[in-house]
Amino acid sequence: MHAEPRLIEVRKNVLKQNDVVARSLRDRFRAAGVFVVSLVSSPGSGKTAFLEKILTLLRSNYRVAALVGDLATENDALRLARSKAPVRQITTGTLCHLEAAMVQNALEEEEWDINRLDFLFIENVGNLVCPSSYDLGEDLRIVLISVTEGEDKPLKYPTIFNSADVAVVTKIDLAAAVEFSWETAYKNIQSVRPGMQVFKLSAKTGEGMEEQLNFLGARLSQLRQSAVV
Amino acid sequence: MHAEPRLIEVRKNVLKQNDVVARSLRDRFRAAGVFVVSLVSSPGSGKTAFLEKILTLLRSNYRVAALVGDLATENDALRLARSKAPVRQITTGTLCHLEAAMVQNALEEEEWDINRLDFLFIENVGNLVCPSSYDLGEDLRIVLISVTEGEDKPLKYPTIFNSADVAVVTKIDLAAAVEFSWETAYKNIQSVRPGMQVFKLSAKTGEGMEEQLNFLGARLSQLRQSAVV
């Protein structure tokens, strides 16, 4: 069992290379004036439902597009096509996370001009561990956690909460049915990431979506203003 | 970006070493006459709730113990202590799966005599990707999926369904609230793993637990009979 140090060394190289690609992506996004949001969560937390809703709502006022990562299927891209926003699927095979180079390749193969976008969303593979170490050049990383998963997830997966910028509690319409405690969940998030902004919403009922829209709109304005100065 | 072939090669070595340890664990389990069940699922699917319930129920007639894998916390071991069964936590740090060597080490550090056990449960880290490649020497691998995660999970994570022996649909008491379709979920499981036996249950209401107890009891009897012959 002496392979572990070698594995760690190779992993470090992969991460370093990923950071280089992520940096160049970030420069490109910044130059294009597009605000890039990535979504991480465990499988079934409602990333795709959230994305379908937010793309549909944002489309009234903004130019939006999405890249969605998945091991095997193109189901998410088909679901998201209902939002009428341009969506491209990235299939990762057996890899448990997206890497910056996959985002780069997807953008090259796609005919989108990112200069014509306001928001680009990147939905990562459903996984609360692997995506945390891979920078994708995004401006904002949102970690989603559904009320059905239990309030202890931030304590059990602290790294992903630390790598994210804001947290979104999803499926809030089911909170009573699963006896979800907002106070406990909020306290647990704050204990692993003090000061983290936490939203709650339901893509199904629409509760909390307007607040989310306003938040993202404000972040885009900030980005544009900082670019002007 | 030339590190990937090296990474794959090192990964193959790690997997090969894992298989060697898993084989020796399996021999040891077989010699001890203990039936070993591992649980895999995404975070929040209800592995720990299922385990607490099944340990409590099995304890009336069998000698049981559990190993539980987690990145950071010992919460699961504390929750499972309520079942009054001996439970040991394995903390994996940032690793997204258990490895056979971790199981081996945990058994060595622990004073349990596996020769005195009927069932040993191993709860893997909550992850639908990484655990699929790591044999832990178990007799039965159960993949759990909750009704709240959506029926498409088998299609999106086919490898883990292929590496598992049976599937358990959890939180069936919430099926109506989330408009879960048993037919669709069952069909999706069968399409990635034809013939797979699928159970449904609720650790909360107890629905389906007796069927699960009978199934595990029968599998233990089979194991003991095959050892006699």
C-alpha cells in the first residue's frame, strides 16, 4: 500500500493544471462581462429544477445560457431545454466532478458567443465531495441542499460548503413534511462557514425565487460597475 | 494537460491493491461466518436512518455491528449508538469513498471479534460515484435511493447501480408529497441493471422493514448453509 503518496502528487499536478485553465477562463469571462454561476450539490437536491426555473425567469431581462455536467445522460439538457435558454450537456463518464478544461472545451465546441451573455450557469455533477477542489473560473459558487437531506449535511461535508460562496436550501415546500429545522440547518452552515449568506426557496412553488433573481441581478450590476471603474 | 494517463495508471494500481485487501477481508468474513452488508447512496438518502432501524430490529435475534464512513464528523456513530449495537466511525478526511484497507484497519483497532457476529454493516460515504469501484469484501451491496431524489438517478449514476446487488427505495412515506412514480423508478433501475431486486421502505413509519429483515435473514442462512456444504 505505498501508492498513496504518488497518487497525491499526481492529484496535486492535476489540480494545479486545473487552476491554470480556470484562471484563463475567469479572465475570458471577465473580458466578456458575463457573470458565471456554478451549482454544486448532492444528487437530487434540485439543481436542475432550480436552474430550469431561474433560466426561465432570468430570460425576460437577461441573456442566459447553461452548461450541465453529468456522468452519463443528457436528461438534464432535455429538461432545461424547456426554459428555452441555450443549454449544453457535458458528459463526464465516470468522473465525479467537472474540470475547467471541460468547460473550456464545451465553450469552444459550442457556437455561443459568451460576449453576448449576461449569465452563464454551470451545473456540476451531483456530488458533495469531488467538485470542491476544482475551480471552474466561476464568479459565484452556489451549494444547494434540500430540506429532505437533513440539517447535518454542512457538518458532514464541510469542504464543499467552504469552497462555495452562498448556500441555497431547496424544496422548502417539503419542510413541514420532513420536519426540517431551518434554525439547525442555518446554525450548522454558519459553524462551518461563518457569515455565509443562506437563501431558501422552492422551485416548485416559486417561493424565494424573486429574492434569488434580485440577488443575481445585483451581483451582475456589481461586476459590470467594477469593470467600468 | 498530460497528467491524465499517469493519474489513470496510479488509480489502477490503487484499485488493484484495494482488490487484494478486499479479497483477504472476504476470506476472513467467510471464515467467521459473518454476513457483511455495505450501504451506498447519495448524501441524505437515509442510510443512517435505515441502519439505525435495521440494527435495532436485527438485535432481537442476531449479533450485529456496524462501521460507518464519513468525511468529517462522528454524528452517525452517535445516532447509531441509539440502536445499542456496537458501532465504529471511520473518518475519511477528504476522500469520497471507503477503501478495503480502512475497513481492515478499523476491524484491527476495534476489539470486536467478528467470529461472534451474524451481521456486519458498512455504511459508505454519501456519494453516488466514488464508492462504486471499491470492493470492501462485502457479501451484499445495497444502493439506497430516496423518493425525494427523483426517479432518474439510476440513469444518471448507472455505475453505482451496476456495482450494487439490490436497490432500496427509502422515505416511501414521502412518495405522495413529492409525486414519486414507483413505476418510473423501477423501470429506470431495470434498464441499467436488468433483474435487480428492488425494495421500498420507510425507516420512519416502519413500512417495508419486515420484508427487509426476512430478506437479510434468508441471505445469512444461505451463507451458513453454503459454508456447511
